[in-house]
Amino acid sequence: MTQSVLAIDDLPEVHQLLEVRLRPEVLTLYRALTADEGMEMALKLQPDLILLDLELPGVSGFEVCQRLKADPGTALIPVIFLTGTVDVETKVRCFDLGAIDYVTKPFHPEELRARVRAALRTKRYQDLLAVRTQLDALTGIWNRTYFDRRMFEELAAAVRYKRKVCVTMIDLDHFKGLNDGYGHPFGDQVLQAVGDALSSSLRTTDAACRYGGEEFAIIMSDTSFEGGMIAAERMQKQLAALEFFPRGTSVRVTASFGLASTEHFTDPKKLNAAALINAADRALYAAKQLGRNRVCAATVEG
């Protein structure tokens, strides 16, 4: 996959120069002429590297870097400062603010490309390690660590941009009986099949996670309550259609679903990740109480 670089500099000629100098590299280069435009593009595009001018109109690159590192949506994007200043105090401050490197103007072509290559290589390794630590070893879908981080990001975006988000908590029905009756290897086989079924039924912008044990969780971005119900009911039917043959016997697995949406919260001050998860959990409990193998929605919160 081609990596991307966002350059934030107020001079069009600098962007033109960067484009020429970085042309030999396999990357996508984006341009931002102001700090606000750069912040917005960084959050939306999630580039693999930001080249940040130290002197922007009305704001210093130091302040922009602080804002980038303070926002959970951009905090992990590496920053290289572009500066005409080479004094030690400036260099030290760049690193103290979280930048990984700096390049002095005018750019030496080979040095610029080497520093960008090194930064992108490190970012690729970090991304690979981050993915590995956020995958469930048994099912191959996202794990609880990823779920917690993603929920925080989704709810922050929902509050800031008034986006709709749905979360669905899923618990396999009578799973302990399957383990006891057919053994844990069969239980693992069921969990793997459920993980595959859930992840294959979602959009790429959504996330299927193993929450723990026989419990799963689904995060649906930019999804209304109505759309979330349609998706949850579809997944519930898909799981009910799964058939297994342990010891030559046909076994079907069902699950109970609890769905909660940001639309269930009329008071924005009460909307946070924990509240949304708790609402979905209560809906899941209601599904269990009503006989399992069904989808129940959360009630509207005050």
C-alpha cells in the first residue's frame, strides 16, 4: 500500500519543490497552506507522515505540532519539521514537542528523501506491530484493546461532528454447553466461524471485535439507529444459519444482540463510550431475557 505524506507550508513554491524532490519516492503527497487546513486534512486523511513548516502565518509550527499531538486522532502521526533555523535550542524544542526529525531549508534532495524514507519505514513497522497487538489471536478479528481505542475515537468524532454511531454487543447463546458437550477445540471452531461471519458482513469502515470469551462487539461508523438495526438483524440471521457437525451431529449456534445508538442520547453531556456500551449491554440482557436469538435495542437515555 502506498504511504502518504502531508506537507503543511504556506508557500506554494515550497510545495512545488517538495513535489519535485520527492517524485522518485513511492508515496502520495498532499498539500495544506494553513495550519487549520493542515489539522483538518491530518484528521481526515491520516497520513503516514507530516512535513510541518516551522513558520506559518499567524501561528508557529510548534503550536501546530502541540495541537497534533494533543488530538487522539493525530497524536501518532510522525512529524518532521521544515525549518530554516539550525540553532540547537530550536532543534531541541522540535524533539521535545514530539517531532521525530527536522529538515533544514533549502532542502538537499538526497537528505530530504533519506529522512522521509526513514520516517515512513519506521511508521510502517510501527503500524504492523500495532495491528498485531490489536488482533485477537484465535479469531483474527480486532480485540478488546482495539475496541476500547476505536470507541473513544468514534465517540469523540460523534460529539465533535455530530455523527451517528452504533455499537452492538453480541453474546453466543448457551456457549458453555457447547464447550462442555463437544470440547474446547469445537468451541474455538465456533468462535472462529462467528468472527469470520461478523467481519465479512460489515463495511470496511466498521469494526468487528472479540470483546472477551464468547462475547463480540460491533462498531458501526456514520450509521443511524435504523441502519444499525438492519445490520444487526442481518448478522443475527447469518449466525443462526451457521451449521457445525461435531462428532457427526448437526449443531447450530445462535446469538443475542444488544444495539445502542448515539441517537438514544438526548443529552449530549451524557454521551460517552462507557454510556453507549452500557446501553448496548442492557439491550443484550433484555434479548437474553426474552428468549435469546434476537436483536433488542437500547432505550432512549435522558
